[in-house]
Amino acid sequence: MPTPHPEPLVVYGPANHEYDFGPGHPFTPRRFGPGIDLLLELGANPDAFAPPQPASDEVLGSVHTAPFLASIHRLSEYPELVDHEAVTDSDTPPFYGMDRAAASVVGGTLGAMERILAGERIHAFHPGGGLHHAFPARATGFCVYNDLAVAIRRARDEGHRVLYLDVDVHHGDGVEGIFWDDPLVQTVSFHETGLHLFPGTGWVEDRGGLEADGSAVNIPLESGTSDGSWVEAVELVAPVVAAAFRPTILVTQQGCDSHALDPLANLQISTRAMSRVARLFDELAHRYAGGRWLATGGGGYDVYRVVPRAWALVWLAQAHRDAPTHTPRRWRERWAAEAAAFHAGPPPIEMFDPVGLTATESQRIVEVNRATVSRALEHTLRVLDGE
Ligand SMILES: [Zn+2]
Ligand SMILES: [Zn+2]
């Protein structure tokens, strides 16, 4: 094996911008402008970026069914056709070239995984990846193909034990479902309770299939959960599950729609908490998995105030660099006009949200979340320790 390159790999290229459901859709490729620019300002080396290449149908077939791929090809060629097979939903509307754009998201995440498996890098980050809602025969929740699942399956087929940690505000239902019966893939999803939020799943009692009891962990958190119990939940669950499962590689979905300013959900998380969690994942990768850690983006719909800083904090954790206290002035100046043109909040001055940006969670929320965490852990540890 070669000595790994010391810098984390960043997967980004023109193909990322092709994944676009059109004007007005929240999952906009405008995110890449201010997002990638902030990584560059903070010292990411553009020469080391890996542009995503589309994955072949054969590769996609490791997770998706042939009839589904055929339907997506047809809808991508003729997006105005009625989706008779109902393989998409109204949040995930077909667009021209959708198949190729989605295949590139998969190719980006899989390419990162292959470099980690080859020992070229220990850490990689694909901000445009993380399409955790896609199922083998269903595109849903802005996710057409499941890049995470294709990459995880590759690692698993090479004999790895994969720990998947998902901190997107929505339940990581697609990844969980695809590996439901696979004891070699441990999924853990921290999300806002499905009582009020898409996709409405991810309950504590959902723990994996008969062949893999305990291989799924779900931590549904109360609406209004803030930094205190979000960080507490991740810091209690992730290290304990890692210690019991003994992964040889980490895959994380770092969706930042849990942020207090995010328009689509109701958690109250700050960039301070997001940074702490990213650094915990780095620590776990080194402690258990020889450093092997593939991170992706995910949700995150406040394009200028939240997404760029959230991505930067993942990259900084992977680069083992301290975060600066302030965002670079040039970066703010470059994106202020575009933010204003889209009636969006401006690029923030501080990297870390001031205390007070996030609402304080009630004692009731703290207690319900604690009970959720202990119920989830109790079962999982009994099963994993009993192996
Ligand atoms: Zn590291
Ligand atoms: Zn999400």
C-alpha cells in the first residue's frame, strides 16, 4: 500500500452542478459556489480536487434494480412523461439529464471510497454526495441514486466492516433499508423525530432485520432539540457503537439541515456543535478504522449562512486544522450580492454561531432525548456485545 497523501481528498467538479431540479427547488447547486469557495479560502488545494465521473449502470446495479434504472433513463430523456411506475415523488421531479447527473454523484462518492480502499488517502469529503433517501427502486426526498449505499457496498464486498453515521436532520432511511439485513454494515441515524418530518420513519424500535438485529440504530430527537442534547446524543452513541462494532471504515453523512437557520426542519443546532461532531468522527476513524473516513454532504438549505460553514468544518476536521474564528472577508464580499439577489441571509462573519442564535431546549426535550438514547443503546449493546 502507498503512504496516504496527508491532505483529505475533496470530490468536486462541474458534474456536481448538473444535479439540479430547477429554479425554486431547495436542493440547489448554487450551494457549490459559496461552499467550495470557502474551502478554497481556508486552504483546500484545488489541484487535489477529484471531479466526479458518472458511475456505470453496472455499478449502480449493485444497489438499484434494472427496471428502476430503465425508468430513470426514460424519465431523464423525456421528463415531461408521466411517471407511470411512480419511481419518483413530487419533491424529486425528473429533469433532462437527471440519470447522468445522479450517476455522477454516485461516481464521486464511489471514487472517493476507492481511493481510501487503495490506501491513497485516509480521509475524503464529497460535499455533493449524501443522497441517503434513495431506495433500490424508488427516487425520493431529492435523492435519485444512493451514492452512499453504492460506496458502502464496495467497501463491504472488499471485506470491510462499515460504520455509517448520519447526522442529517432527516432519517437516513435509504441507507438503513438497503443494509437492513447486513450485519457487516452498522447504520446509526440521528434525526428529528418522524412525527412531524419527512420521511416519517427512524424509530428507536427499528433495529435491523432478523439476520442483523442491532445493525441499525435510530435516535429520533424531539423537534426543538438544541446543541446540548444533540451533542450529548452523538457523543454517547457514536463512540459506544464504534467500540462494540469495531468498524474498519467510517462513512458519514453530514447534512446540515439540522441547523437552527435551516428552513426545512426544526432542530436548533449551531456550527459549534457541528464542528464538535465532525472532530469526534475524525477521532473515531483514527481510533478504530486506521483513519479511513469518507464523509459526504447531504441536506442543508440555507445556502449562504449555513452550508458553506458546515462543509468547511467537515473539511477542517479532516485536514486536522483549527477552525478560524471568522470567515474570510474576501469570501463574504464575493457572495454577499448573490445572497441578496436571492433574498437569502448574508454570508456570516463568524465561523461559530454566537450563543443565543439557537433557542434553548426545554427540560422536557432534554429528558425525552435522554430516554431515547438509553433505549436505543441498551438494545444495540446487548446484541453487539453478545456476538
Ligand atoms: Zn483525521
Ligand atoms: Zn435532510
